Amino acid sequence: MLNDRTDRGLIMFINGAGVALAYGLLALSLWLSTDVPLSTKGYWGMGIVLLTISLINIVKYRFDSRSSDDRIRRIEEARDEKLLEEALMDPVSKV
């Protein structure tokens, strides 16, 4: 379990570093581009920031949905297990 957390942390760190590097290189290319007017650079920058926010929200909502589905599945499994346990513990029903 602990190894799982450290692996997840390492993967998150590598992904974060990749995103930071991509933003840095994009900012550098926009800064050094002399053919593109400043207003166009601003629109590109806003578009990239909004796209990033949208992608984060999509991932968050998908994670929440998967977590909710998993929680419901575990509740149903526990209920089914309890019903089976009760059925096995009851004395033979009168016919």
C-alpha cells in the first residue's frame, strides 16, 4: 500500500513537471515570437489557460463519477452479503 502511494506520487510529480515544462516552453515561444502581435499572444494564452481548467474539471468529474459508482457497488455487495448471511443463519423455514 505504501509503495502504491509513492508510485502515484512519483507519477503525479512527473506529470506536473511535464505540464510546467510545456507551459514554460510555450511562454518562451510566445515571448520570443516577433511576428505575432501582443493581442494574439494574449488570446492564445487565455485559450490555453481555459483549456487547462476545462481538462482539470473533466478529469475531476470523471474521477468523482467513478468513485461514486465504486461506492454504490460496495454498498450493494455488502447488502447482498448480509442478506446471504441472514438466509444461512435462519433456521429452516416452516413450509
